[in-house]
Amino acid sequence: MASFLRSTLRTAASRALHTQPAASPASTPNALELIRSQPSQYIVASVAGQKYILSPRDLLTVPRLNDVKVGDVLKLSNIHEIGSREYTVRGSPIIPLEHVNVEATVVEHTKGPMQFIVKMKRRKGYKRTVQHKQTYTRLRIGPIHIPYSSTASSS
């Protein structure tokens, strides 16, 4: 019984060692430096009024953006969160543009599948079918660039 209890305590202690959270960084520049050192990053950004989780080279389909042409490069300004596998920095409500730069290139303007809307009033003989295709804009997300700040490099 005592050996069973010792082995159970030993496995629980080893699990606790491996599940300890990493030390949290003291400041935002230090946190950004830790995220920059990770192999892959992601952002949570608002595009056309909706939030999306984006990583580099993603293809994003949003409702039609009328004021852009194919090939235009858009700078994403409403970035709410930036993170990697181990670290995350959240804005309140957004992260300032001097901390992270992400660009999106307009790839194409396209239309979705044909949608059929049936309008009907029962017992009146009224039945109409309205058809339309929703328009979309496709964006290619560029690399996530986290500039080096002067405070993080001096310390």
C-alpha cells in the first residue's frame, strides 16, 4: 500500500512539474519579444466589421469591399490580439499599430452560390421566387511583422 501511494505521489509531482505555466513577461515589449521568438504567430483582427483569427498566407473571404481593387494592399488596423502557441497579448480593445503590422492583399472579387428566396402568402395564390448571388472579396494575409521597440532592446 505504501509503495502504491509513493508511486502515485511521484507521478502527481512529475505531472505538476511539467504543467507549470511559463513565467509571464513583465511588460508588453517583453511579451512581444517572446511571441516574435516563436515559430508561428496568429492575430485576431476585425475586417469588414467581423473578427477573424488569421495567420500568414491565409485566404480570407469577406463581404464585398467596394472601395478596393484587385492588387490593392490593405493595412489591418483593428488588431485585437496577437499570439503564438505559448504566449498571447490582448489589446484593450485594440493593439496599437506601432506594436504589430499586418497587410492583406486583395486577390479577387467573386460571387457566392445562387440563393433562392421563396416569398409566399398562404391561401392567397401569391408566390414569388427571388434569386441572387452574394458578392465577396478575397484577401491574402501577409506576414505578421512585430517591430523591435527601443525599450526592449536596451534592457
